[in-house]
Amino acid sequence: MKARLIAFYLPQFHPTPENDEWWGKGFTEWTNVTRAKPLFKNHKQPKLPSELGFYDLRVPEIREAQAQLAKEYGIEGFCYWHYWFGNGKKLLDYPINEILKSQKPTFPFCFAWANQTWGGLPYGDGFDRILIEQTYPSMKDYEDHFYNLLPFFKDPRYITLDNMPIFQINTPLGMPNSNEFIKIWQNLAIKNGLPGIFFIAHGLPGFEYEKYGYNALSFVTPLHLFQRYKHVPFIDLINKITKRYPQRLMNRIFGRKPTLYKYNKIVEASNYSDLKNEGFLIPVAIPNWDHTPRSKNQGNVIIESTPDLFLGNLNNCFNFIENRRSSERFIFIKSWNEWAEGNYLEPDIEFGRGYLEAIKKFQNV
């Protein structure tokens, strides 16, 4: 394979007692997906799945079908969003627990810790209503967290670099002391027969990840691409004057609320030839984005995305890492199945397997 492609995976597509309480009986991401509506001219909503349908991740055949698709088209593994809120509280862990217990599918995986408080979304009711708070209660909790994941780290399917399980932390500055956390986990890893953990911080280019104890940095996407997005000169001038996101300001002036970004310019923004390629920086490719099923008129939308343009995004990411040894040529993809963010690789009714075909073409050239 040309690169180690790892797709973020949302394990939300099954009912939970918490979501029943917060959002109504039977809520999953499909609830948001199916009630989405077009909000502007040529807005393609709702975005609907094709061959996998409105699946339930409690069904093992669905997990097998997802893995088979990903493997067939050149994806190395899934990076499951992992939710540990402190004091042993976990959410959305049913699918990965079943994968560990059943040893199926035989498809590589790793974790990204989404260490964030859940509340009313910032573009909705703010955090007036806290659903569940992310906490870091004690050193003992750090140890309990490690031992909860140790069976996964030791699973032969777990994705590694130099035999170290990779583990991403989504909000590195949200932790009170990431250096201490990482030190504890590194010691526990060695104590339990592992050579260590390869820690990846999720942040914007320029974040001093090594200062906080991390081995690598993956780019927050699409946020960093929105920041690198080249607007027309008039809007750029407004941006310099106001120090605000220019499109959001123009939306306020002209009354259009969703913020739109053209995908061809997103691809241009993923040309990293201007960035210093020092340390261990990991680009993140993105096939599409439309947050309006969750955020309505306050959402960000990438428009005019196609599989052919996505191939350009993948090639730009690869150009940034091509001089590394093969085991280090990571590209994360956001995402495999974040349907309510309009952010997925899974087949849909518009392009079918088009984005997966783009991945296969990328890997085979």
C-alpha cells in the first residue's frame, strides 16, 4: 500500500440508555440524518446510505460488511472514537467490546479518545445543558483507564508503530497535565509487556505537541483547512480587519447562515508545501462535510465535493509524508461513517462507492 490510511469511526449507531434519556427513545445518528432538510439552493440533504442501509451496530454482520468494504478498497483500519469520562464512565463502547469478545471482524483498529464534555452543541443551545462532563478525577482513574484498554492494546489487530499501540487524544489541552498522564501510561505499558504507547495529539499545525509529551500531531480537520481556505480578496481584507472568520461575517451581513466552502478550494488548502515538515505531522484527508443535520443554519458545509476531487486531497496529503519510511506514512481520514456531519466514506445514494474507488485508485498508483 502507498500509505497507511486509517479512517475515524463513529460507534454511535445503536441506541443507548443515555441517548434515550437525552434525545428520546431510540435516538441514534440516523435520527438527525433522516430529518435533515435543504437550507439553500442546490443543498443536497438529506444524505442517505445505499447498500449498508440504516444499520444498527449491534448487528455483527454490519460490522463485518463495513470491515470488508474498507479492506477491499485500501483502508488499513478504523480509528474508533473512544469515550471515557472519568471514574470508569464510558459511552458508545458496545461495538468495540463485541469486536474484542468475538474476535470479529479480523480488521485492524485503534482508538482516539474524544475527551470532551457533552452538552448542547455550541451552535445550538450552547452548554446551558450539560449532558455528561469530561473529568480527570485522579491518578487512579488514569490507571483504571489504561487497564480498561490494555486487552485492546494487546490484541493482534491493534494498529501499532514500531510495536507501540497508537493512541490519539482529541483535545490535548483539555487535560490538566498531559505530560503526567502520558508518563503514567508509558510506565504501565512497559510494566505490562508493551514497548510503550505512541501518543498522537489532535491539534492545529503549529501546536507544540512534543512539549506536552506526544510523539506526533494529527491535524484538526476540517478546521485547519477552513483556516487555510483562500477567499476572494475582498473577503480576505475583511478578515484582516475584523480578525473573524470572513465567511461568517459575510453571512451575518447578507443573512445566509450556513457557512459554505467549495471543495476544490479545500483541496488547494491541503497542499502543505508551505508548512515546515518537521517532527511527526500527520495529515487528515476529508471527503465531504455538512454539519447541518446537527446544527441547522449554524453549520459549516463543504459544497461540490466529488470522488475525483477527493483523490486530489489524498495526493496532497501523501506528498507531505512520502519521504518517510513506509510504516510512518500515516494518513487519517475523517471519517468512515459520521453521517450527521455529512462526513463519510460509506456508499451513499449519490456516488455509491465513489469515494472508496478514489481510495483504491490512490493506493494503486
